[in-house]
Amino acid sequence: MADANTTDYAERRRLPVDQDAQAEHVVLAFVLDEHPTLLTIPEVSQALNAVPDSFATFDAVERAVVELVGAGLLHCEGGFVLPTRAALYFARLDPAA
């Protein structure tokens, strides 16, 4: 019985790592969909969040961009967020991404 409660709790509660991965997925998909439009991080945040002026939502988008830059899927140039050639190539291979 204790196991069922633990499992239920784990299923209901999303871990921050899961939330970060979801944010990265959403940000990358959005930037790829909008390419070649030049977007800033605040513009991406505003487009993806119901409460764009919230620090938490802006921070989640900014963390996602930082992680995606580190992974080589996005780069920031002149304040704009752009997909890398690798990200664009992958998007052509897998349109569902």
C-alpha cells in the first residue's frame, strides 16, 4: 500500500529536470518553427508563456536556451536566438521534432 502512494505521488509530481527538458523541447521546436524569423529570448518567452512578465517563466526559457546552446542546437548572435545548422538538419530529417 505504501508503494502505491509513492508511485502515485511520483506520477503527479514532475521533477525540475523533467520540466527543464520539456522547456528545452518546446523552445527548440518554437525556434525551428519560426526560423528564419529573428527572435530574442524575451520574445520567445512571451510567445510561449501565458504570463510573459513572470520571472519564473522567463527564467525557464532562458535556462532552456542556455542548455540548447551548450548542446549545439541553438546559438545566440547579437541578442537573437537562432537554430544551428545541426538543428535545422535534424528538423528536416524528422518533421515531427
